[in-house]
Amino acid sequence: MFSKKNENLDEPFQKWYCIGIMTDHGLEDEEYEVLSKHICDSLQNVKVISDLIRVEWDRDKLQSLNERFQHPAYSDPCFIINEFIPEDIKKERKLLQQNHKWKRLFGFLSPVEYMEAETKAAHDFDKALLYTDDVDQVIEYILANS
């Protein structure tokens, strides 16, 4: 799952964030709705909230994320915060189009492929700001750094 809030990104003073909710097997729709509603009700500057499934991500990236935040493992779910950087998403979309020129030329690049590229850019673990299993800590961090 991948949801975007419709706020205007033209406010230069406003920092926008992406939150990845990572689990082993994905969230049920109800769980996702409860967590995302709790976050969105508390914060105004969250642009993207994604349901991330642990096995779909590069093991080396996950290991470096765990080492960077000095935690070997987290409960299910855990939360990863990144700053929302539109330029990174544009670069990833462009890279997808360059790597699949023929699919793009004939209109065979699917919306799912674009969403996967956008999710990869929005949740770059090398640029993660916080990695925790406490949703309230996510809210506190964003409020303190906005």
C-alpha cells in the first residue's frame, strides 16, 4: 500500500516526510488504516506512508539500516522515516524509463513499475532519519524536526 497526502509542496519552509511501515508479510488493510490515520491525525507534513514488506527489500540495505541505528531487529511493524525529496523520485522515474526504453516507447511501463520506483526512491535506507518500532516516537521525531 502506498498513500499520498494532497498537500502543496510549494511551501519552501516546510519539510515533508515519508514513513515506511515495515512488516514481515505486509499489513492488513485495517492495520494500515489505523496506523496511517494515527500518524496523519497527528502530523500535517507527511507526504507518503507506505506498507513495506521486509523480504522484498535488499538484505544488505536492511542489514546496514539495522547497524546504522544499532538495533539488530525490530518488532512487526517497525517504522522508517525519510525526508520526502521530489527530485529523488523524479530521478528514479527517469532511470526506470532509461532502463526500459522499449517498454516506455510502446507504452508497456505499468503504473505498478512506476510505483515501485517511487517507493524505492522515497524509502532510501541510506538516507533514513529514524528507524523505530514505536509509532509515537515517529510522531515525536517529526514534530521536533519540523
